[in-house]
Amino acid sequence: MMDKTGFLIDLEKDLKKYGVSNSDDYIEYYSEYLDDLIENGMSSEAAVNSVGGVKKILLNILSDEKVKIPKVKNRLQRIILLSASFPIWGPIVAALYIIALAIVFSLIICALAFMAAGLWTFLGSFIVIFKIGFTYALLQFGISLILLGLGILFEQFLIGFSGAIYNLNRSLFKKFSSRGIEA
Amino acid sequence: MNAQLKKGLLDICILSELERKESYGYAIINDLAPLIEISESTLYPILKRLLAKGAITSQSRIHNNRVRKYYQITDIGKAEVNTFINEWGQVERIFQFIKGENYDG
Amino acid sequence: MSLLKFNSKMLVLALVILVVGAVLMVIALSLLNFDINEILSHFGTWYAPINLH
């Protein structure tokens, strides 16, 4: 069951997705209508239910708005254009991916190296206390903390960067794959 | 009711509802409910069409801490209702013809 | 706060560890009375048996 806010958010998202330019007008209209239903004693969920759900409204609006959903012919044309120009964009895309992979790889190496060095000096500093002396151990402990801090920083950069790349890939894939309306 | 017939009547029904008093989406649907069934998704395109034609105007006002859009009929809208009423004679003749009674051409 | 998610808390923690480490290192270095000039002028060769002079 969906409440009013969820309904409006979903509807707006779908309207934007299908390029309905005056989506705000629809949101305004349905928001007012649902508020009126609720004001007259319906629950938020029942009001959404009586309107019939996001998909039904969406189909209604799309059929009324004459929204352009890419036709098969256009799509074919686009695919042909895309493959004909592959020699141009192919190497660029490949280069970008290689650069991204190289960055990810170097981040992994940096994170691992700093972490390992940090842990090693960290553990070593406890041995130094007994073998050499407190101040020397303190020096090594400080250095180990610097290394560990750098290790965590690089590890976080690695995760942030690879997450961003993943999301970019996903949105690119979504953009270029076909979409349909599930009623 | 036949969908095509209903489609033609809806605009006029909404106009004459607004001729009695200004109104808003929910109230229009409710007031017309005993007469003719309109769903909220059919109402909006009609209102938009009537607004584009200039047959009605709209005004947003605050109601219970939220905005509500009230619609008012214009002279163009009133003229449209009158035209429909004046055409009724012809509709009645068609009705008689369909029923097969006293058709006098 | 998780190591496996990119989050500002983890970044702040890393920076705090780094700064604390740097402060400790500076303190220990000053306590040990290394001759910094000597170290710098030998480009780090103070710990290795290489004589640049």
C-alpha cells in the first residue's frame, strides 16, 4: 500500500522519465485531489487506491500528452549511427575505462601499502618499547598512525571512486537500453 | 452510457456546473456524480482543454493550509453552453429518428 | 561509520589519526634531540653508511 507522498514522488519520477514537460501541473492536480479525498474522511492509502495507482495514472497521462516514446525505426537509426561511429568513440571510451581502471588499481595499491606499513610499524612500536626505549617507540608509533591514517584515506577514496564509477556505468546502461511501460 | 456520447456531454456538464458556482476538482466530480460519472484522470484533460479555449479561468486560493485551484466560467464558456442548448432541437429530432417515432424530416 | 562505505565520518577519523600521529612524531622527535640540520644536510644518509662528503 502506498501513501499520498509516495504516490506523488513515484508519479513525478515516472513523468520526468517519459519527458512530460508539465509534470508539475499533474502533481499539483493530484496532490489537491488526494488532499480533498483525505479531508473528506479517506485514509491516505485509500485515497491513492481510489485514484488507481501510479501506473494507471501514468498511462492515462501519457496517452493524453502524446509523449514521444522512441519508435523502433528511430531506435534502429540510432543503433546504426552508433555502430557506424564506433571507430571514433570506441577508442575514447576504451581509454576512459582504462584510465578509470588504472586509478582504481593505484588506489588499491596505495591503500594496501599504507595499511600494511602502518600495521607493521604499529605492532613494531610495542617491541621497540622494550628493546630500545619509550621515546623511540613513541616516534615509531606516531609514524605508524600517520601511515594508518593515509591507509584509511586511500581506502575511502578507493571505495568512493569505484562506487561513483559503478553508478555512472549503471546510469549509462539504463540510458542506452530500451525502456517500456509496464502496465 | 456510450463512451462517445459521454465524451461530448462531459464538457458541457462541467461548464454548466461552473455556471452555477465556481468549483474545484473534487467538488466537480462529486456534484456531477449522480448525473454522470467522471474519474479524476478524465477531468484534468477536460479542464486543461477548457482553460486553453478560454471557456474557463482558474484561480489558486489557500484552503486549510494548502493550495486549491478554483475554476470559473467565462463568457466564452457560457456561450458554449447556450450553443449546446440551442442545438437541442436537432438532437431531439435525431433521437426521434433513432426511436423510429413520428419522424417528419 | 564503516570502512566498507564511503562516509565522511571515516574520512574525519582518518584525518584525526593522521594528525595525532604527526603530533606524536614531532613530540618524540624533539625529545630524542636528533640534530635535524645534520639529517637534512645529509639528505637522509644519516642512517646509512654512505658518505656523500
